[in-house]
Amino acid sequence: MEETKRRPFAVSLLVSLIDRPATALAEIAAYPRWRWVLPVILLIGAMIASIVLTGPLTVEQTQQAVQQQLANLPAEQAEMVRAQIARLQQPQVLLATAIGTGLMGLLLSWLMASAILYFSVLIAGGDVSFTGLFATLPWTWLPFALRDVVQTGYIVYKNELIANPGLSYFVSTGKLVEDAGNLLYNAVARVDLFTLWHLALVFVVLWVLPRFSKGKAFVLVLVYAALSLGLRLVPALLVRAFMPG
């Protein structure tokens, strides 16, 4: 009787993701089961820890941005708006809102990214299991969890928020609200080593699962990056739409 091959544990796949990403991702996609739970827990844990630990500084920065905007309004109108938003500026409310928004954003990003990759593969003539792809994608996001840990550690140590993440320093105006509505600022703010690592893992997924050539996998990664970035710029578009003047 042939001995059933034991599947590697999810924890051991974390190590393999670094030194043997193709093997690890192929294993995860072939036997997805509940293996997506571990990376999702790590992503959520890193996100919540970052929000909680950097919350006081974020609240302070938010209040400063609001005061700057109110300064541009007539006195009576500013006082009315200040009274209306006073409750929304409570630390507990901002913290709960940030966590809720983060969790919802993670779920929507997971669904949309899976759909983008799945239909991109089909259009390119490949064949891939949506279930396998859906279960594999959170593993490619682990660099973002590590980014949260690294940036949170830096913020706690320096006791100040990172003013211009990624490459946004080169296009920053130094004004929070203006930068928040600047599409170029928001685009280059997402360009860092962790994002490149994520895209490299997505490339491996597209190379291993549907067995595309490296050239085709690279093109699909570019399509995925462009569509994902476009969706993530929607908040900046909303800020631009509601900015006064």
C-alpha cells in the first residue's frame, strides 16, 4: 500500500515562501483547504496592531488637517461644522472606524484582486482554479503585513508618523489635504520594496499555476498592478471631489 504523502504545515510554508516561493505557492494552490487562514490572521493582526499603536498620532494629525480646512471657512460656518464633527473626532470612534474600514478594505481587496487575476488568466488563454487562486492570494500579501510591522516599529520608536511613504516625498507639497487628493502622490506612495516583493510573488503565481511563460506572466503582473492601483486611487478621487475650491 502506497504511503500517503504528508502535506507541509502552513507555518512551514512561511519559510518556503522566502527561499522556495514557486514550490510553496504551487503547494498552497493545489491543496488550499484552510491554509488561507494563517496569512489572513497575520494580515489582520499586523493591521490592527498598527492602527492601535499609531492611533494617538493619527488622531492628532487628523485633527490638525480638519482645523486647516476649517480655517478656510467663514467663522459661523466653521463653528457649525466643528460642532457637527466633534463626535466623529473622538479617539474611540476614529479607532473603531479605522479598524472597520481596514477589515472591509481587506475583504474587498481580496475579492477584487482574485477576480482581476482569475479573469486575466482566462483572457490570456490559461486555466486556473478560482478556489486555488483565492486561497493563494493572501500569501502574496504577507509582505504588506511585514511592512505594517516595520513601519509601526519605526513610528513607535520615533513617536511620529511617516510623513511621505514610498516615493511620495518627491511629489509632496507638505500639505496633508492637498497631498491626500493628489493622484500622483497617492500612486508613488505605494511604491516600495514590500510592494515589489508582493508583485514578485504574484508573478510566481502566474508563472506556476497556469504555467504561463515568464513573458506572459510579467505582462499580466503589469495589468494586475495597474488595475489594483486604479482601484486604490478611488479614495484620492473622492478627496479631490469634496475639496473646497
